[in-house]
Amino acid sequence: MSAVFVLLVASFAAQAQTVARGPYLQTGTPTSTVVRWRTNTATNSRVRYGTSVGSLVSFADDSAVTTEHAVTLSGLNPNTTYFYSVGTTAATLAGGDANHFFVTAPPPGTPKPTRVWILGDSGTADDNARAVRDAYFNFTGARHTDLWLMLGDNAYNDGTDSEYQAAVFDMYPTMLRKSVLWPTLGNHDGRSAASQTQSGVYYNIFTLPRLGEAGGVASGTEAYYSFTYGNIHFICLDSFDTDRSAEGAMMSWLREDLANNTALWTIAFWHHPPYTKGSHDSDTETELIEMRQNALPILEAGGVDLVLAGHSHSYERSFLIDGHYGLSSTFSAANKKDGGDGRETGTGAYAKPTFGPGPREGAVYAVAGSSGQISSGALDHPAMFISLDRLGSMVLDVNNERLDAKFLDNTGVTRDSFTVLKGTTPTDPVRVALSRDASRNLVATINIRNTLSSPVPNVAVTFVRASTLDGTAFVDGVPVPQSLGTVNPGQTRTVAVTFPGTSGVPSGFSGLVRVDLSYTGGTFSDTQQVVTP
Amino acid sequence: MRTFSALRAALLALSASVWLAVGLPQPAAAHGDIHERIVKVTRQIKREPKNPLLYLKRGELHRAHGDWGRAMADFKRAARLKPADAEIDFYRGRVSLEAGRPEAAVRLLDRLLAKRKDHVGALVTRARARAQLNQHQAAAEDYTSVIALLPAPAPDYYIERARALVAVRRIEDALAGLDQGILRLGPVITLELFAIEVEVGEKRYDDALARLERITTRAARREKWLASRGEILARAGRNAEAQAAFAAALKEIDALPPHSRQTRMVSELEASTRAALARLTTVTDEKKLQ
């Protein structure tokens, strides 16, 4: 009888093991990922994984009996989809299906079309956050999100464990289990965590690189870190609870990290925006002022392209600017590298000449702190091209030398967009970027910009050909639309060209795209080298 | 992977100010600028004039705003309402330091630490106050206590301790402390660079170069470190070796892809390296003429 009782107890205990949180993915690199989850009772840990959903042939264990599981999968192949399950050495508790997978990062320096989702101050755990989430899910559809960022205030009001459960784990379970989340600490998160001791809820929940594990230079702390994804280097700073002084450890680390950076793109993010006139004022608040005065000179000298922050519950997006570290009243036209809208359909994409980190060529600063609530404000900072009191999130699509950014509101409407091009000058009239359609055929997006001072009438695309570098193999495409009419000075027109039968061309293949134009009074031809996505 | 028992221990040692902040009554989704938040808390104080937590909360807002006088006044009121709460001395000590009164800070923090010797926040603040008072030995001891209490100390504490030890000429201890941090936290660049700075300051060039070599071996980009090697060798008067290091740095720069080489950072490094090499060549030529 006692043996039966023991068996019944054991059976009950086994049945009682459930996943209470996650699984969720952390610190993804080309060859490793950390899988984390929480169970209701303490168990050992096993992650089973493999490259096909029905065949999870590999596993990684941690024998420690715990409710907070964190297992590192290493020795993975870059840019590879892995399916996985989590559980114990005796039982699978979650996963093992098509919904539990991750894609490892590409090798450093490898261009790969990359989608990044950005949430700021999303921690309201309410219908606002759900609407912003669902708008993005509808937008991205089946297109995988390569990684996502949280810009702080991830869980209101105090960043407690239960608040994180509601605002993060219960709000984004499907995203958490398939895309690596990279967070930063906000002031509300900081009410239950301390960066100087790396303790508290935020630091308990997240596993972030301290030793340059994901690219970048070792910081020794999870409060600030960097990682590289393909040809994008991301830098996360702690604007709330770490010394922000110019001679402090964080800024010293930042200098060295940037000096070590070879990536094409550099994107920095933290919580307190250097420029804002939303629900916070960057002219009067200490954290914002110090980040502007101390971090920006280093970042801009290091060639930063985009700086993201939250804290103000609004969306504010700057021109392409450089060299402004004072009050808003001192911002002038001299600080604008490009005072246009950054839109190819408008005054043109922001163009940065260097194909890599180009010091002092300008950066775009975005406040994206309206993913959970909006709180108004003057919304009139002179550095900003646009300021919106709207719920929403940001989406970045980076494709080799091209970065397209959007602000997607909570109804799915794109309220702002801009494009940054690297390795080009504003005088380059034709730019080509490749993507793939639903059938995996190559699609060229050709941007044609009038770099002259007078209108060019009757512009038409007469010929488009994609070929190998030596021209021995080629396929012609049909541009849509062919006729562009008159293109005014500084204006950019966009043409999409599909190359049929190219679904078999592998990713990372170098080739050429030739574009011939005609217009009243002449013709123009340009051939550019491209890399297939 | 950290163990969570260690984290739980860390939570217990966590600066009490965090717990206190968590315990303070918070309006839902408190926001707006500091002035508005001060106004809100003031209204709460009018409703609950004997609630010490509200004075602490407003005092912290005043402190964040740089209004030391009002912050101290609120902390004093909180202390009068709850005289047995030793934690309030931490708030008063911290604002005293920020207001430029390190002696007052040390007195208050001494009092708190006599009752709660493991208060990390008080130890850090007292260390910084002591450093300002040139009590560097005592400051270093406080940092050592902080580092011992924390499972994952911030790199800053190792650097601040090293600075204090250098100030009292305990060079070996300073370097040992930095190495302790590197061992514990990993090859953190800020600790390594400060150690090199200390070695060079003491003219221990071979030791500095050995540290630099470890950084160079790991670095994705070597040109900057090779140029630094040249600078250290030049300072050491080892001109031939310095020339070789500068030449190696220039060779690395030459090998960079055009888009990297043409950046201003690299251009400036190239220019300064060429200038340094030219100076050394001039010195060598002058010696030959003598």
C-alpha cells in the first residue's frame, strides 16, 4: 500500500510540473541561444532541439533543480532554424511543435534582410499594449521577426515579477518563444532592480551578454551591453541606474566598443531620450541631459546611425542630425545633415557616404515610447521632423546598405517612415536594393532620384537586367511602373522589378543589376553590384 | 549561468533604498516631469502629513531635481516622524554628498552602517564621500566591502577602489584589485585599460605591454592597440620597438577595406601614428648625428 501511495504521489508530482513562464529566448548569437523558462515546481532542465520539427535529436541539460531554467544551446549553425522543446530529463513540458523555434543570427558581417520590432514603455498590460502588438502581428504576417527590442518601462508600475508576468510574458508569448528579446532598463523597471548590484527582477529575468558573447566588447555587466546581428551592431546603454558621466565606466566601455566595431550599421538604444518634448523634457531632466551631453559625442564620433529611446509616451523622430548637445533653443540648421523627411517618395532618403561606421555623418533619433500609453506634451522639439501623440511601435527593415523604418500605430496605419542609405552620396541618382517575393523570386526596388537642380521630364525605365558578375547568366525584369513622368529636383521615384525564375538563386550571391533610363533629352545607364537576400 | 540562490542572497543585500522605493505609495503609472510629480506628492502630504514615506518620496524628487535644500528638509521631516528608521540616514547621507558636504555624508552614513554594516548603498556613498575627503585608504576599504557583498559588482567599483589605492600609493593592491575584477567579471575592457594606465604611470612598461598584448590578441581590430603599444614603447625610450609597433599599426590600417580606412577615426589614427613615427625617426637620426 505504501508503495502504491509513493507511486501515486510521484505520479501526481510529475503531472503537476507545468511551464509557468515562457519559454523565451535570450542572448542569441550565430552559434548559440539561451532558452529560459519557469516551472511551477523545481525540476532539472532539458532543451531538446533539432533542425526539423519532428526530429529534436540534440539536447542540452542543466542538472540543477530549480524553477528558473536557463539553458544555453551552443555549437549551432549560423542563420539556421532550430525547433525545440523544454522540460526535464524525464518529460517534455512545452514545445516540440512548429510554434517553438528560433533562427540563429547570421555570421558577423554577413548582410541579411533583417526585421527588428521595437517597443517602448509597453508595460501597461492592457488593451493599448495588445492593440499595438496585434497591429504589428498583422503587419508582419508570416515574415519572421529576427529580433526585438524593449526600450524600458517594460512592466508598470514598479517592474515587479508579477508585473513582468502580465506585461511581458502573458502579453507576448508567441514572440518570446521564437525571437530573441533584447531589453533595456527603464526607470519603472528600476524600482525593482539595481544596476550597480545587477540584482532585482529585471536582472533575474533577463540573460544578457557581459563578456562580448554576442559580439562587441566585454562590459562586465548586463546593465549595458552590445551585440552584432549580421551587419548591424546594437549597443544598449543604461540611462537610469548606471553612472552616466563622461569618464565613467559605461562611457569608457562605449568608446572601446565603437572603436572595435566594423559593422555596416550601428544602432544604439536606451530608455531616456536625448531629445524630446513629449511627456518628458530633454532640456530639464538630468538623465536625458547627461545622455545627450556624454553619450552622443561618443556615439556620433563612432558613426552611429540610429538612436532609439522611450520614456516620453509619444513618437518623435528627428531629421538626420549631428553635433547638438545643448538645449533645444540652441538647435540650428547647422545641426541638420539632412533637413528633409528621409522619405524616398518625399525629399529623399537620408544618405550617408561611408559604407560602414562613418563618424559625424548624422544619425536619426527616435523616441518610441508609446507602445502602452500616450501622455501628450508640447511635441515641438526642433530636432524632430515629426512628433505624434499616438500609440504604436517601430519596425526596422535592414537590407544591406538600406534601412527602412516605420512607425506603425495601434490600428496598423504607418504614420511615419524614413530610409537611411549607407555608402552613397546624395548625388547617386540610382539605387538598387534586392528582396524576394512570396515565390522567392528576386525583386529589385530601384530608387531614381533627380540630383539636378531642374525637373527631368518623361523619365522612363527602359531596361533592367540582373546578371552574374561576369554577365554570362542573366535574366531581364519588367519594371512596374515603367513611366515615371517628371521627376522634380531632389525627388525620388521608386520602381519595382521582378526577375522571374530566380527563386533558386542562393542567398549571399553577388551579382549585377543594370538599369537604363530614358528622359526628354537623353538616356542614362547604371550598373550596380548587389548581394542576393 | 548564475545560480538563483546567489541571487536571492543578493536581493537580501540589495540597497534598502530600492526596497523602500518599491514600498512607497505610487500613483498608478506616475509620470509627467519632476515638478508635476512634486506637486502630486505635496497634495498627498497635505492629506497624510504624518506619513514619513511621502516625505522621503518628495525628498527623492527634490534630489533628482538638484534641489538639495528641499530634499534635506523633507528627509529631516521623515526622520522626525520615524526616528527609529536608520534607513533615512542613507537618504540624508547621499544628498549631503551630492550637495557638496562629504563630511556630513560620512557622519550620517557612519551612524547607519554602525547598525547595518552590510548596507551596500551606504557603503558606496561613504566610499565616495571619503574619496572626496582624501580618505582614500578608508574609501578603498568600503569598496572592498561592497565588492565582497555583491555577487556581480559593477566594474565601476573595481575602478573606483583602484583609484583610491593609487592615491595612497598602494599600487600593487590597486593592480591586484583590478585583476580580481577581471578574474571575476571577465576581460572587461574598462578594467584592463585602467590597469594599463596604472602600469604606465609607474613606468612598468613591460607589464603594461603584457596587458595590452592580451587585449590585442582578442580584438577584432588591432590597429588602435598596435598604435598604443608604440606609444608605450616610445614613453619607455625603446624607440626601435616603438617604430616597429607604429609600422605594424600602419600596416593594419593599410589592410583595412576602403570603407573602414576612410572613416575619420581611422584617418585620425593613421595621421597620429605617422606623426609619432616621424618624431621617432627624427630622434633616431639626431642621435646618429651626435
